[in-house]
Amino acid sequence: EQLDVVVFGSCMIDLLCYAPRLPNVGETIHGTHFEIGNGGKGANQCVAAAKLGASTALIARLGDDYFGKNYVQNLKLIGVNTDCVALTEGVSSGMAQITVSEKGENHIVIVAGANNKLCFEDANKCGNVLLKAKVVLFQLETPLRATIDTLRYLRKNDGPMTIVNAAPAIPDVDEELFKLAHIMCFNETEAEVLSGVKVTSVKEAFDAITSLISMGCNIVVITLGAQGSVFGGEGLTYEHVPTDKVDAIDSTGAGDAFLGALAYYVGKMPHISFHEKIRRASKVATYSVLCKGTQTSFPLKSSLPNDLFE
């Protein structure tokens, strides 16, 4: 069957310890609360699209361990197709150990684990799923070579629309990535690192778009937090899309909510303008910051205003 959104990317398990403050070197302190959360940019974006009502599949790797098996079950409950999620022996699932202080400061140690094993062969095995998708979404949390090889494969076979989220930012990234992706998405920091242009205002963001297009990008989207987002390229005039002001409770994963929603609108609602796709995706991301958590904070279609789906 044709799927709306297929994501090639990462899965991480977040182990969160909440404590009054961060411990000093060699010090043990009492925390107040512990929780386990499912994360990883790839899975987050896939879940965000699924919760909006997109038919989705994830191509990813987890360890053949308790955490990996549990993660697959959770994805299935949300409605994500996990046929292309491999449980990998001899390596742990990707883990992020996060300590959060009462001031909101954090210490994070990431062990990428099975994510480092994701390769083009994983995409190739799921070629029929990929080529029949309406949109394929990528990030930079898994090996870059696999992402570029998969994008090249999709281009060679006249595949679907592709969106690449340049997160986390890799300085001096292979510019072939820019040429292969239909849409490149950055936040301010990522746009700065990759374009060399300081991005603090809408005007500077437009300059960064020009720089990124000169490096080979086709369509560029830059999110600017409270200032909304900008886009331009490939026949689109440069436009600024403001966003609603809200009091954020937890902004973790807001970027992933935006990307998942953008993929949803590109795949499911090709008839609406690009400006409108960005506006609606921003709106979905805004709803996500009003709840604690990451995947758990992504809104369900049923909880959103109808006009986002007309």
C-alpha cells in the first residue's frame, strides 16, 4: 500500500533523572523523580505524523534488548508500521542519559548504539515501501553516508518528495545532501553552522536561505522559535510565517513536531500552498509545547482545530 510518510532515522530511549541540582564530579545526590521516555529525532517525527493521521513507517535500528523490544511495541500502539525496524544483536539500543535540575539545566550523555548501524541496505530492503511513499523524511542523527545513499537511490528511481532535517548540525557536511533533498529544514543554529551566516532575525534568515541555495539546496525552511519561520527557493518567493505567542511548558521535541507535521501536510495535503503547510505545521508544534514530554506531547488530530485539516 502507499504510505503517506516514511521516516529513515533514529530511535533513542531517554532515561530522565530529575534532581534539585546537577551533581558535582564524584558526588552522589538524591533525585526527586525518574522516567523513561521514547525519543530520537527519526522516531519522534514519525510519531508526530502518525498522531495527525498519516499512515507511517519507520526504517530504523534498535538493540535486540528490553528497551528495543519495548520501543517497537510502543510504535505499534501508535499505529506506526515497524516492519522495517531492525532489532540488532550485539549492540545496545540508542540511549540518552539525562539529568535535569530544578533550574532546568541538564547533563546529557548519548550512546548512539544501534543507530550507528543503520545503513543503505536497510533502506534498500524496504525499497518498495520507500518508493511508494508520498514523502520520505530524514535527519542527521544516523550515519550520513546511509542518508545520502538512500536519497541518491530515491532520486535515481524517480522516488517521492524528500525532506531532510539538518539536525544535529554537522559542520562541513557533504553538499551532495543539499542537492539531493527536495526540502531542507534547519533551525537558527543549524542554519548558522551550515551557511556561515549569523541568524538572529528574519532578515538574516533570508540571507542564510540565499547562502544555502548557493550551496545547492532546493527549498529551504528555517525555523526561528518564537519568531516563526522563513522559507524560499525553487520558484517560491522568500516568505516569513509568524507563529502564535504561547507560554511554553516544555519545548522538548517541538522541532520534531514541526517536521512530522510538515511531512504530513506535504504528503496528505499537496493542494494547499507551501506557506499554508508551514503555518499549519508551526501551529501543531505550538500545541506540542503546551504539554510535558516529547512524543507524549505531540497532539492527536482529534485534539486540534478542524481548520488545520481542511
